[in-house]
Amino acid sequence: MHTHLAGRIALVTGATAGFGEACAETLCRAGAQVIAAGRRKDRLDALAARLGKDRIHPLVLDVRDRGGVEKAVAALPPALAAVDVLVNNAGLALGLEPAQRASLDDWDTMIATNCRGLVTVTRAVLPGMVARNRGHVVNIGSVAGSYPYPGGNVYGATKAFVRQFTLNLRSDLLGTGVRATAIEPGMAETEFSLVRFAGDAAKAAKVYEGVKPLSAADVAEAVLWAVSLPAHVNVNAIELMPVQQAFSPFAIHRKT
Ligand code: NDP
Ligand code: 8X3
């Protein structure tokens, strides 16, 4: 166990699974106190039981609930209120249908979670960071925010939002000691595909067939690196992919 984050407080959203859970564990093992947020209380409690109730503070939170987020951040115990690292990770993809067939409800949920939820938590935590002149906002984007693919429509667009919001944060935070980083992973095996395909485990497993995808721990390692650099260094963005993933050529539809 390293201890270089000792004394630092991290708030991780979506800490009940995948990247968020791995980030909570990695930051905790590096010495931080972690506020682990998510909707599934049983999983947060299990995380606290595993890593230590004095190290992990479970926070049941739906990032789409603006009032709930504002109240929860304002009500953090004084010892945990000065958040140093915010990992805005909560998010999801729903469906892989072309835009003309996709569900508008799914689109709404992705926008509400990946965009509105992310800015709501950021807006609640940021004033304290600026007042203390220290802090780091780490936003989990995706390669889907930079490269289009069929069926990526609104999901990819929400992640492009995450990338641009992160860069715009950098502009607004200039002159403060507060940092902002976008982490943009490619294919990673978590519960992501299970959620995308509404619990269809066979369809989700197919996504990773014959591939060694990124793991949640790989992504957490990138987050740890970015937040561990000296205070004068800002990593704007990290894009990472499995070696077995790359880019398609332009798609051309030819008339026959
Ligand atoms: P998982 O499905 O494994 O984890 C998603 C997490 O987000 C869960 O902890 C879930 O918690 C939480 N979450 C979802 N909706 C809400 C909400 N309304 N309020 C609070 N928490 C919520 O997926 P990943 O770990 O893969 O995904 C994490 C992030 O990484 C997402 O933003 C995703 O878009 C992004 N990403 C994923 C990639 C991949 O290939 N896996 C690649 C690139 C980016 P709960 O349900 O308990 O609330
Ligand atoms: C998750 C990766 O390629 O399924 O953001 O969109 S991808």
C-alpha cells in the first residue's frame, strides 16, 4: 500500500461497480479517504466492509437528483467536506440502435446521467475547491466522445460533452490551483455492456469475445497517475485503449 494520498479526500461517483469501484479501491489503497457514491447501497456497504469503514464513506446518491446531490454534498461530515479529488465516473450507455430507432427515454437517461449528473456534482463540489485553491476534477469520458461508431449516437455525444466540459473547466480554473482531467478509455470489461444491453448477459459477453479488454483496474491506474503528479502539472486528457482495439476506415456506402 502506498500512502502518497494520505490526508486527501476523494469523492467517486458510480463506485458500486466497474471503474468507480476500482477508483475507490485504488485511491483508498494510495492513502485517500474515499466518499463512495452510487445508488446501490448494499454494494457501497460491501466496499466499506472490505476496505475499512474508516477509509470508505458510503453515500447513496443518484447523480440525476439535483436536490439530492446538493444536499448530500452540503451534508458531508466536516472531516470529509474538503474534497480534494472528485472522480465524475457515474454514467452509462443504453442501447446500440441507429438514431432513427433508438429509444428517446434511453437518450434522456444518458443525457441526465452522463451530462447533467456530471455537471451537477461538479457544481456542488467546485466552489470549495476554488476557495481552498486546491483540488482535482477527474471526468470519465470515452473514446466514444472522439470517434463515431454506428449506434453510438447520443452516448458518444454525451462523452464529447464530457471532454469539452473538462477543457472548459481548465479555462475557468486558470489562476487557481484546481486541476481538471478527462480520462477517455476504450473497450473495458465492466458491467457497462450488461447495462447497455438491458441485462442480456450473453450479448454483453460477446462484446469482449477474443479480446483482452481494458480492466477497471487499468483505468483506475490512469486516474491515480493523473492525481498523483505534482500540483503544478495538469493532465488535460488521457485516451487509452486495449491493444486489440483501433480505428475503422471511413465507411463508404456504394450503390450497386
Ligand atoms: P458499470 O456499469 O460497471 O458502472 C457504472 C457505475 O455508474 C455504477 O457504479 C452505477 O452505480 C453508476 N451509475 C449509473 N447511473 C447512476 C446514477 N444515476 N447515479 C449514480 N450512479 C450511477 O460501467 P463502467 O464502470 O464501465 O462505467 C463507468 C464510466 O465509464 C461511465 O461513465 C461509462 O460511460 C464510462 N466508460 C466505460 C467504458 C467501458 O467500456 N466500460 C469505456 C469508456 C468509458 P449504481 O447503478 O449503483 O448507481
Ligand atoms: C465505452 C466504450 O466503445 O463501447 O465508452 O463506446 S464504447
